[in-house]
Amino acid sequence: MSNVSSCGIAIKTMAHPLKLAADIGGTFTDIVLEQGPRRWSGKLLTTTAAPEVAVLEGALGLLAEAGFSPADVDVFIHGTTLATNALIERKGATTAFITTEGFRDVIEQGYEKRFDHYDLMIDRAEPLVPRHLRLTVRERLAVTGEALIPLDETAVPELAERIRAEAVRAVAIGFLHAYAHPAHEQRLRELLRPLLPEDVTVCISSEVAPEIREYERFSTTVANAYVRPLMAGYLHRLQEGLARAGLGAPLYLMMSGGGLTTLETAARFPIRLVESGPAGGAILASRIAHQCKLPEVVSFDMGGTTAKICLLSNGEPERAHRFEIARAYRDMKGSGIPVRIPVIEMVEIGAGGGSIARVDKLGRLTVGPDSAGSTPGPAAYGRGGTKPTVTDANIALGKIDPQFFAGGKIALDERASVTALANDIGKPLSLADYWPAAGVAEIVEENMANAARVHAIERGKDIASATMIAFGGAAPLHACRLAEKVGIDHIIVPMGAGVGSAIGFLQAPIAYEITRSAIISLDDFDARRVNALLKAMIEDATAVVKPAIGGARPVVRIVADGRYVGQGHEIQIGIPVRTLADSDGARLKAAFETAYGTVYGLTIPGQQAEITTWSVTVSSTVKPPAAARKAPRKAAAKAKHVRKVFDSKAGKPLPTPVYWRFDLKAGATLKGPAIIAEHETSTMVASGFSARIDTAGYIHLERTT
């Protein structure tokens, strides 16, 4: 754990609020404590069976180390992968789904197309609700809201009896056209609630995901219901544990869209938390991009279980309203569970420190997507793991110091890493010495490079012109090699990189986003209807945020999904926050066509365009960071020691100096190969790269050859 300012210098001050953040990952739980320019941080292995245990132990331990009591904390911010893991591992509640008669199998039929046309053996994610728990009721509202078939209220007692008999703990309700006309969903919930046990949760699609496309709306509602009992129980256990420890500060949860929300809202809509950790990392990258005035950025977040790539332009990450969880087939799009939630757009692959390496039946070296996690963990952890992982490879290559992993809190067995690599990789491929480990590192780096290339190409971006911001426990070790592969010349490793997502939580605004579908033509723009819709959405979102920000003036952001009439996919555009006029239709169409041309390289002259979905975000104001600047160059401090580290260019281990990050002052420069060590990670300065420290304490890695 560390006590440093943003420039690595301890500063005594009591004028700032004490903020605590916790990020639960698949392998590590990261804890950060911050008071003004002072910051303390630490890592613990995630306690998978009871995640709150590591959060409480880490938080209380860090507070004690920093000399504070739990009562001193002013705000606690939390992000977790618990909802994601429950969906992936199918450990949620027994769930029933009630829908319009005739639409029982929508969540299994999906898009009615194959995501891989040429593989006859494809697998897709099984629905969260088995067919015998998919129930129907006679009702039908037209798209206009007209009741074509009234809700059959006489069928409700029989539905309730069936739900009780099957020991269902969660019910999802999704009717056709309920995104615009929720009356039947609301009435069914009203009738059903008194007939069910008190611990049975009921979710309706018009509240969870009021958007067009019934498959995605139903899927999102089912997923929310499936994880709600688990998440509500966890959040309240955590809240009770904090209260028992004397930590009574307000608790906020990080959402997938990059904002913070209250515990009550998170417990009601836990599906919005599925990408909370990665969202914190994107917020950190956004702050650094603004701070360093970087026009194009690739954020690279590599932890113990996954690697995340996010693109940012002018300091802002791309956002979307669709995400896919638990892909069942080769991580291919279309093979998972789609959810319609506000989310920061990124690509996430199974490439982390715990990703397992193996030789497949064709004699190929592969890495991931499965992970050893925290239990049993990599072979070096000594917790029962015997399979070689990326962490084991980095240990064998000399990049990780076994005596100072996670600040010396976790002891590593280097011999176990070498043995696992030799047995599972070396013997099958007839590789000796460092080559099994070098092969694992090269494969995982190529996997990440390929994901970054594809993600950039799909969005019409030139990744080579961007600056990489690397954070997470493993990213700084692999950043240089990844940059070489994708053609990036400049990398920034921020302070506290090993706990970057948790730091991002502390920099996020209190925010809430609402999305609603309403198809509006841009060629015949109805400004009156749009203004009424947006006004209601702003009021609803403000009602969630206002209690947390008091009298502060909220910030409003509006975006919309547009398309050419007849198309099936949309592109997001910004909407001005003001009263719109009919003439704004032409301006919005021009903005849509500019965005369309960026992605597809052309527009369709004379084709009508429309908006399908509107999104409003209301958030608190966040103070911008101080600018980070270059400092006059000076020699680096003396290296702590020298150890042999495998160099990919030389193809052999080379004597490599190891520097302590907090000994390097602003302006310090050094050339690779070198390692810059700190408590939660180490930065590998590869051959052909130089490193310099700026006024914010950030490491700038620049390619020299």
C-alpha cells in the first residue's frame, strides 16, 4: 500500500474530504483512499464466495494504515463484477418471464440468424429462463397505445400459483410495445405483487429498458430480475458490514455508463453495474486525456482476468446503449446475452494476468479466455493452481519481482511458475529456457493487439495516431510491446496505475442516464414532441441525482441514436441542451450524416433519416484536473538494483536496472530496457523506448526506434 500525492510526495492536509473506493475484479479487489492530493492504495485477492469480505478487510486495513478511523470517511464509492459473474456462471435467482401471448419464445429465438454462417457446431447462450418458466397472458397494445386485446386480469391468480409452485424468486414482465405504453405491465405487477411471497422481486421492461426491439428489452429485463436478489443481498450485507465497522458515509455504486448512483437505485437496476469496473478505468483515461490535452487516446486496462480497450476522442469515451454478456462461442458477437443499458463502448477479452495458457489439440499455443482467478490462481500463488498463466510467464521472464508482488503482500513461488510453463507449454512444443514464457507473453499481446485493431477499424479510427494510456495491474508490463504491434509511439502510465479503475471511481460524477424510444423524423422534425419528451426525461433523471448533489447545479447531456429510414442499426449523435425548433431537424440530420460518413465512408443523398432512441444524462459537476506538463530533463535517480529480464528484441535475458517510481522526480529520463516498480504494478520500459516523468508524476514512454 502507498501514501503518495500525484507527484509521489506525501503532503499533510485535512482540508479535503476523505474518499474511499473499492473495485472488485475477478482476481483482485483494489482499494483506494484519497484526501486531496494524498492517496493510499492496496490490492487483495478477491474473496469469491463472499466478495464483501475482501472489501471490508481492505478498506479497514487501509484506513488503519493511513491513520484514519472508519468514521472519518466522507464518501465510499464501489464497483463490482458480481452481477457480471452471476450471469456468466449462471448463479442468479430462479426466474420466471411473463410476456404477451404468442411471444413466449422471443428470448430464445433471439435475432433469428446465425452469428457464424459457416460453422455447423455453433453454440449460443442458453436463455436465463427455461421454457417451462416462460409464461404468457392475453393482452395486446398497438404501437399507438390502443388496447387491441385488454389485459386478462382473471389469469393472474393462476400465474401466481405457478410461480409459487416453482419456487421462483424473481419475475420479469415484458409486453409488446410496453416501451411506449407501460399500462398493462404496471397493472400486472400491481395485481401479481400481493399474491407472491415478499422476497420475490418483480421487474417490468418499461422501467428497466424502455426501448424498441423486444428481444433486447426482454433479455435486459430478465437479466436484471435474475441478478437482483443476489445483488440486493450483497449490497445490503456490505452496507450492514460497513455500518458495524463504524463507516456510515454515503455509499455510491459505479455504473456501466460512467456515473455514480445510490445503493437503492443500484439494487433496483443491478444490470446497470455489469461493466462498472471497466467504466472506472475509462473515466480515469478521460481525465488524463483532458489533463494532457490529447486529441485521440486508446485506454488499455489489463487486470487479472480481462483486458479492456477503449477509444477516446477529445477526452471523451464512446458510449453505447447495447452490451453483450457471457458470449458462449469463441467470444463472437451474437453468441451472448444482449442487454440494453447505458455503457461506455469498449472491447473486452479474456486476456489478464490470470489467463490460462495451454497447447490445444492442433499443437497451437493459446492463452485464455478462461482465467485462474484468485482461487486457485496462477501456479505462483501457491493456492492450488497448477496451470501456467500470463502472470507465471511474466515471473519467469523476470518482469515481476516475486518478493514485491502487490507491494509484498502476496508471496510468489517462481519455481512453481517455471515448472508449470515447462510441463504444459515447454514439453508439448519442445521449448526450453525462457521460450515457453516468451511464447505466452507474445500470444497474449497479439490477442490484445488484434482486438484493438478490430475495435478501431469498426469505428473508423486510426489507432496508430493515438496515445495509449495504460493501467491495471498487468497493463504497464505489456504496454510497450502492444504499442509496437499497433504502431503507437506514445504511452502514458498514470500514478496509481495498478488500481486505476478504483481511482477512476473517485473522479466520476454522480449521474443517472435515462433512455426512451420515440421515432422522430429528421426531415419532418416535430420539435414540440421532442421537447416534451426530453423535458420529462430530464426531470426523471434529475429526481435520482438531486438528493445526492443537494443545491449544486446539475449538468445535462443529451444524445440520440439516428439512422436512415429502413436501416436496422443506429449511430449516436449529440443533441443540444436547449429548447429545440423545427428547423433543428436539418442541423441534426447534418450531424448524423457527418457521423455516418466517418464510420462508413459515405452518405446516402436524398435518403430520409430518423431518431429512434433518446438518452438524457444528468450529472454533478466534476472539477477539471490541473494540467500535466513537461519538466526540464534531468537524469533519473539511481536504480535500486539490476536483474535479468527477457528482452524480446534480443531474444535473451538482459541485465535490466530496476527503478523505484517514487524516486523519479519530474523531468527524470531513462532509456530501456528498464523496469519502473511501484506497489501495485511495474512498468516495463522495453528496448527501443525511453521514459520521462512529467509534472503530474506520469510516466511517458516514447518509441525511439
